[in-house]
Amino acid sequence: MHTPALAVLLSAALVAGQTNTELQTQFPTAASSTALAAVRTIAAGETFDGEMAEWDRSPSTCQDQTETGDKDAVFILEEGATLSNVIIGPNNGEGIHCKGACTLNNIWWTKVCEDAATFLQSSGTSYVNGGGARGASDKVLQHNGGGTVAVKNFFASDVGKVYRSCGNCDEMHERHSTFTNIRVEGAKVVAGININFGDTTTISDSCLLDGADCWLYEGNDSGDEPTKVGSGPDGASCKVSGVKTEGC
């Protein structure tokens, strides 16, 4: 039989070990902090629980909006890897790189440098469940590979784009994205997509207090700046339903 004090400790430990992927609008306080000298890789199919610690790089790899690469990320996830309960600190350039389809559960970015997460899978679906990001002068979720990025119960505050399908990568893909029950406070746009490459995005049952839902581009593989050709839902490339812009 457990004593009352021990029962409380066990209950607290159980709660701490859970992964909350519901929509949350308060950034969590880190339980501890870890500064990595080099990027940490989560192998294919493996699961890593960061236990709500802040994970970052030291020395800092942030070079503002200069796009660097894998070596300046905090975590690299191989195909089928899952990362949960992590707070990403401000002193890194690339946040998380998913080399294959991955799952991000309850991940928080305290201040985004170049990107928060980059999705490089050739196909399949990557999931962003819960968590949030703030302080991104440009993009939060960068989709360079193919397949789908599915975002649910995500909170974004003071960001440029919540999501961008790469507009001028060397290798362009058809990309898809979905956003369900997200809350955005202070953004230019939720999703930027390339309609000439067959991209689609769907935003549903969400609260967008600032900014546009979709920006439509003509992308290219030449490295030139992509051309913005429209905005707002068109019923085909960009579909929006159940989205509130006030009182939510």
C-alpha cells in the first residue's frame, strides 16, 4: 500500500510522463536545459521523449535568415521517428529536420531563427500534434520534400508564415498540408503554396486572429524568388472551413 505522500509523487510522475497534444496557448516552462555541441539524431522508427526540457545548441548556430543545413539543427529525425515533449531554445538555426516522414508531439519553439522544422520526406505524412512556436520573422514549418504535413492543435504567435511549401528548391514536389484546430495570433499568413506544382492546403475549425489563410504562388526550380499570384481560398488548391477571425 502506498502512503499518501508517495501516491502524490507517483501521480505527479504519471502526469509529467504524459504527452499533451491538445491545443495549448501558454508556452511551457522548461523542466531543465540541455545545450548540444552537435545535432542529435533520432534513428528510423525510434521514439525520443525530451521530458519538457529545453534543448538548444551551444555555441549558437543561429544566423538569422541565412539558410544553413542539417548541422545547425537541434534534432534530425530519420524515417518514422517520433519526437515528444521538447522545448527548442533560441540559439539554433534550423530547429528540427525530418529526413523522412516523422511525428512531432508537443514540441515548442521559444524563438524561431531561420525555420522551426523542415520536412524533407520524399512521400508519406509527417504529423505536428500540439505544441507551438513564436517569434519567427519568416517561416515556422518549411516543407521541402514531398508528401503531406498534417498540423493539429498548434499555436503560433508573432510569426511570418506558419507553413511554406518551398517555392524555389532545386527539386520541386507536389506537396499537401492540413491544419486542424490551430490558433494563430499575429501572422502574415497560415500557408504559402505553389499552385503550379499541384500543392494543396486545407484549414479547418481554427482561430486566425491575424493575417491571411492562404497565399498562392508560382514556384520554380531555378532558385528565383517565387511569384505570388493570389491569396485566399480558391476552393481547389486552398480550402477553408469553420475558421473564425474574431471571438475565438
